[in-house]
Amino acid sequence: MKKTILIICLLLIGFSASAQKKKKNSKVAIEVDGVCMMCKKRIEKAALNSKGVKFASWDLKTHQLSLIIDENKTDTKIIQQNIAAVGHDTKGIRAKDHVYNQIDPCCKYRDKKIVDAHDKVEN
């Protein structure tokens, strides 16, 4: 009887330990280029549409995209590819020119004149 109870207890401990190992949420930050609130919406939407992303918030001033991701379902390269697919450069992946050219003229973060105009509005 004691052996049976001991075996059951060990099995329960083993199952709970393995269940805890599977959950691998982590905080990640990615630098993403953009200049306005429309960019913010587009960047966050692309990140959140990536499988395994639980939270996404892009900061306009720092250009940092803060994420909470499930490492079992995604990685930062996949998220960066999805962001580049909507026209925004990341530190690791540059958006293709034809995709970048389709974003709103106000969002052309590669154009120094537009970036300067946004900076003047913010200050």
C-alpha cells in the first residue's frame, strides 16, 4: 500500500514538472522602424497575427517592439518576417521595396524629410 501511494505521488510530481517545462513564455524586444501611430497599429497587428505572440506593444519614440511570446510556437525571426511583410524594417530583416512602397506616404520612415516632419510635430 505504501509503495502504491509513493509511486502515485512520484508520478504526479513528474507530470506536474513536465507540464511546467512546456510553457515557455518569454519577453522579447525587437527594434522596428516606423514614424507614426498608423505604423504602430500596423506593426502591432503584424506581430499579434504571428502564431505564439501573446502581447505586442511598439513604442514610437524608442522604436522598440515589446513582445511576450510562446517559444514553443514561434521565434523572433518569424515575427520579424511578418513585420517586414507589412512594410517595416527590423534590425534583422529589411522589408522588400515593393511592400514598403505600398504603405501610406505618411509612414515612409526611410525618407528623411518625412521623419523630420514627424519629429517637428512631436516636439
